[in-house]
Amino acid sequence: MARSVPIPDGNKVFVLTGAGVSAESGIRTFRDANGLWEEHRVEDVASPEGFAKDPELVWRFYGQRRAQALTVKPNPGHHALAALEARLGDDFLLCTQNVDALHEAAGSTRVIHMHGELMKTRCSDPACGTAPFHDERHDFGELPRCSCGALQRPHIVWFGEIPFEMHRIKRVVQACDVFVCVGSSGVVYPAAGLVREMTYRRSVGETVRTVYVGVESPDNADAFDEVVIGKAGETLPGLFAR
Ligand code: APR
């Protein structure tokens, strides 16, 4: 029987997505069998220290990711979340850990990329102050440099760095009625800890609901009222009823 998660109009909904929502579009997840982190040492390609040591390797890694991102399309899971936003409007916020732009490609507009954006580049010198910019380059002869002389880097939140917009994210989680997480293994913090805010709110008497959707139970499954096992692209369409 098809599952249904009722979300009446007027409910405030916060959605957190992870790599699983893009898996059916052909983007590899990080920690599954054949995941990205099986092939690479995370600290080499996704840390400030790795970039300082070997920026060419890091740019090659993200260049491959960019080249692939130009070939993929949103799947029915992305479209279902865009449809939920179209119904709820400002009562909806989508926070993604994904650096691809598939949510936007599906029509989502209220999106926070807490771990950055693959198709953006910024100066590696924090003191420089130039804004990150859209950049689809993926095949570098010489490594890209800022006008200030410093190397440019991918606009990605690496291990050891603080995710973007945490203040706004927490404010929205603290005010939402329903917290939905899709396709995230629940091992990378602070994203994996956001659902605990809902546990706290319930403990002080607030009425809140938490739902996880993914192909397997995440590490933080105990924090969810409901764990719906299934692929995002097959489960999300039709999941959210009025
Ligand atoms: N539909 C739903 N869930 C899926 C699907 C699918 N089709 N395919 C895989 N999954 C699930 C996996 O079972 C797994 O639990 O998606 C989850 C992906 O987990 P991870 O690979 O750990 O990705 P994520 O949780 O997004 O990683 C968080 O870690 O490496 C960093 O910065 C990177 O943003 C990333 C963060």
C-alpha cells in the first residue's frame, strides 16, 4: 500500500536532502558501495589542508564533478519536492547538502546549499572579499587565480569548515511543524544533528513531526517518528497528502 505523510496547507515544512535524492539522476553518493569516498581520501580532495597541499588534484576532482553535473537531470524526487514548495510557498524551505543544482533545475526556489555549490568558484584568500561567482569551467590548464593573485577554489564546504547559513537554517527548523529528511546517511554534522532540534522541541511540549525517506535507515534514525524505506524518485511523488 502506498505510504502517505499528511501535510495540511499552512504547515511549515523544513526539508533536508542528501546525496540519495540525486542518486537516481546518476550522481554518486558518498558512502554507499561504489561511493565517491571509496575512491578518494576525503582529506586529500575535500579539506582546506588538501587544497593547500595539492590544489591541482582538488581542481581535477571538482572538474570531473562539474563535467558530470552538466549531463544530469532532476528525477521525480526533485520534482515532488518542487511541487510541495509550489503548494506551501513561504511555509517551505529546502536545505540541501548537495552541491549539484538539481533542486533548482526541478523548479525549487527556496533552497539553501549548506555545503556550497559545485558550479561556483571563489577566492581562496578569506581576506580578499570578492564574491563567489558562477563557473562551469572543468578543464584547467593553469589553475584559476583571483585578481588579487591568490588561487581560486571551489565554493564547497570542506571537512573542517562551517556550513553556510547555519543561523537561518536553525531559525527555520525551530519554527517548522514538519521536518523531512531525504537520502542522507546521517553521519555528517552539523546537518545530521538538525533533527535533534525537533526532539528537543517535542520534549518541551511542542507538536512536531519528523520523517526520513531513503533506501536504508540512516545513522540518526532514532530521531525520526517515521522512516519510509524506498528510493526518493519512487517514494516522494504522491507521499505528501493534504
Ligand atoms: N533514494 C533515497 N536514498 C538513497 C538513494 C535513493 N535512490 N540512494 C542512496 N540513498 C541513501 C543511502 O542509503 C544513504 O543513506 O542516501 C544516503 C547517502 O548518504 P551519503 O553518501 O553519506 O551522503 P550524505 O548523507 O548526503 O553526505 C553528507 O557528507 O561527504 C560529505 O559533504 C558531503 O554533503 C555530503 C555530506
